[in-house]
Amino acid sequence: MKQSQMFIPTMKETPADAESASHRLLLRGGFIRQVAAGVYSYLPLGYKIIKKIEVIIREEMDRIGSQELLLPAMQPAELWHETGRWDVYGPELMRLKDRHGRFFALGATGEEVITSLVRDYLNSYKKLPMSLYQIQTKYRDEKRPRFGLLRGREFIMKDAYTFHDSAESLDQSYWEMYHAYCRIFERCGLKFRAVLADSGAIGGKDTHEFQALAEIGEDIIAYSDSSDYAANLEMAAVLDTDITDKGESLPLEKTAGKAIASGAVSISAYWFKTREETVVVFVKSSDEINDVKVKNVLGTDLIESINPESGNPLHPEKGVRVLADNGLKHIAQASFYSEPEAATYNFIDPKRDLPVERYEDLRFIKEGDPSPDGKGRIKFAHGIEIGQVFKLGTKYSEAMNATYLDAEGKARPLIMGCYGIGVSRTLSAICEQYHDEDGMIWPKSLAPFTIHLITVNPKNKDQYDLSEKLYMQFTDQGYDVLWDDRKERPGVKFADSELIGCPVQVIVGKKAADQIVELASRKEKERIEISIKELPLSIVQLLDQAD
């Protein structure tokens, strides 16, 4: 493609609101443009890369027998009411009303609409298992869109759904999809980790996230320094290490004001409200409460932190459930400041003085804690979530009456799996891992063009004619070529080439009449002079070293 005919609006200056490298470079390189907060247009260069990511996804989905379809983005509210998620999903769900007063949601995900689609067809065990997927624009009303494509209100996603008649069948598809995702991200050249995760508003039990390693990542990965254990920080288990020396129990004391006894362990109380009940949770003040673990222990899909104006958690009202983190089992002298009473309770023995219903793992793991698998210590890394796989079970099929007849003719709910990849987030994650201060360095599998052919002075007949010859030659050899034939200053051309980031640069300049050009790798930047006869082999060698 001739660059003079392409829409590549590069930018010299960095936009003031571009906080991440991917946001900055995708804007400056002419890959995307913002339309509104969290809403972007994909320009020709950016869309070429999106389509290449999609090709990889389709090949790996087809490889495991998943079939592509396309579901509507505008979903009737009635479907979301069937599962109860119209209220659960919260303000991030884009809602709208048509002229007849009927409510719809712009799809943030597709569990309801896919279940409604298959429930009349997948009515027999003989039709199972079934795997379906789509690549579609999704919508989410983010409170604070940021980091360009990493946290947007409109984004491209691949979502897949599987349907089964047994847990064993679901397990097989889950791991087939898991390994397909590994191959997809490997083919995209990403450095990533598959980690244990929470299912959030999607529901289900077993789930893994795929995290691309990047400092800008908003997720924290807890991993072992001595094994392959890795989990999202929300899901990393804390070992219940039994400490036999709990100290000596002393009589409980109550003192006005904040007067924590010397040597006592300070504890804190956190209040939560679910759909059905109020819960108070005690943890050491030095630990951080993990509300995801609290939600999972309670077995609820909705939990809200509250701050009651009155009420003493040491003496809760009837009906208030009391939980405590495992760490409190191993102490005998604790202190608690009761704000409503403006008083401190000292020498609390949790097992004697706290009305605890049960002890559970309810705190966030810390760096240096023992790894949950018993191998090594925990370290933290930042990651960008680019994919997730879920075992949904019967959460949606039971709610939406999606059943099949088993071999005995008995109606049973379909067992489901759900699997997502953020396509546009994957683009940004690749950008975060493949760039330098001057622009992009795309892996060869995803580069918008393989070769950037730069004519230093297209007005010079020798340079133009040789460039045209090489352009035809490279194209005939199967390379995707961007030919910079623009009447621009050389400095502008070279700066744009760095921003665009094609793996190989071929520069036709002053020695064109001698059939000599300059060859450079975008990654290494070192230019060498070479005759055009040596170009084919040298380009192959450069590409072999590109990733």
C-alpha cells in the first residue's frame, strides 16, 4: 500500500490525557482516535492489527470445534430480569428505552441472549456438547474511562459459550478453551500468566484469568517465587498457619478513648449488607479485608460495604452474622476501638469474647506470605486482564428454564461454560509490551505491515524507480508492504516509521542508482547498506530475529 494513499494521521505531540504507553503511542501512531471518553475509532493501521488478532482467535476456536455466530448487541431487559442481573450488574450496564417504552441493554456480555437462543434447540442430550462463539462490540458505562483501550465504554470482545450434560463434559471443554487461549496469546507474542480468579457478576465457580504482564496493569497478580502458582490478588488464598503460642488470656477491660494496651494486637470490624442479611467481619488492623472472599464465603452475588452509625460489633443486634479472619484464631490479647462508644476494649480473647460464627480466610495475601501451594513465598506483579474462562454450571439455565432431556427422558438444566477475550484490550496489552520511546515495535505476527519501504526523495527518478521495483518484488514474495512515497522531509518519514513500528525498514536513498539500499530492523535500529540482490535472504534473517 502506498502511504500517500493511506489514512495515517500521526501526531508529533503526546495528548495531555494519554496516561499509558499504549494510549499515547496508539494515538500518536495513527492507530486510533477518540470520539468520546472511552469510545474510539479504529483507523486503518489499528484495524489491520485487530483483524489479525481476530484471525488467530478464529483459527484456534475452529481448531477446538467452536462455531462462530453473531448475536444482537441490543438485548431485551426481560432476558436480564430472568436471571436477576438487571439489578445485580449495576450502573455499568448501558440501558436504553425504545419509543414504545420497552427497556433494553447494550450487551456487556452475552449469557442471557445465548441461553435464550439455544434453550429451544438443545433439548436433548444427543445434541450436546455444543460450543458457540462470536466477536462483537460490547458496551460498559465505565465511571472513569482511562488508559485508552484498556478501560473503555465500547470495546471489541470474543465471547464463547459451551453447553453440556455433565460436569465431566464441561471440564473437558473448559481445559480445551484454556489451552486454546494459551495458544492465542502465545501467537500474539504476549508475556502472560493464567491465574486463579473471581467470577464477579458473571457467576459460576471455577475460573481463570489471563493476565498480560505490564506495569500499567490495574490487576495485581500474586505468584510464587518457587512454583507456577499464580492467582489474582482477590483470589489468592492465605494459609491458616497454626500458632500454638497464643499468649496468656487476661480479663477483658474497657477504657475510655483510644488506649490500646501494650503488646496487644489491634483488630478492626467491617460491616457488610447482602440481599438477605447484615454481616460484621473482624480482621487484624494490619491486614486488609477482602470483600470478594467475604462474598464467596457468604455464597451471595451482591455485597455492599456499610458504615452503621451505631452498633457495637462485640455485642451485635440479633440477626447480625459475625465472621472473623483465620488470623484471629491464633491470638489471645487483642484491642478494639469502638467508635460509637468512644472506648477501647483491651485483652480481647477472640474465642472467648467475640461472637464469631466461623473463622475463614477473609484477608488479602501479602508479599512474603507463604505460597498457598506450600512452595516458596508470594511476590506481586501487575497485569492487564486480556481473557477469562468460567465454569458457569446451571446458574443461567436454571434461571431461564433452559433444559434438555437426559437418556431416561428426564428434564435437566443445561450445564454451561463461558469464555471471553478482550480483543481491543489485547491490542493495548501488546502495545504495552512492544514499544520503545520512539514508537511501536510490533511482533511480526501482528504488525500492520511487514516491510516499511521508505523512499527518501520520491522526486529522484532513480530512487522512485528502484522503490517501485522493490515494492512489486516484495509484494510478489508475499510480504505486506507499506511504501512511503510521500513528498515529505526525510526526518518526518523516519519519525513516522518509528511510530508505526513495522519489523523491517528498507530505505531507498542516494545510492539507488548503484542498486544499494539501507536495511534496518525496527527493534535494533542499526542500518546496514546492502545490494538489492542480498535483500531477500537478509530480510528473512531479520524477520527470524524480530520476535
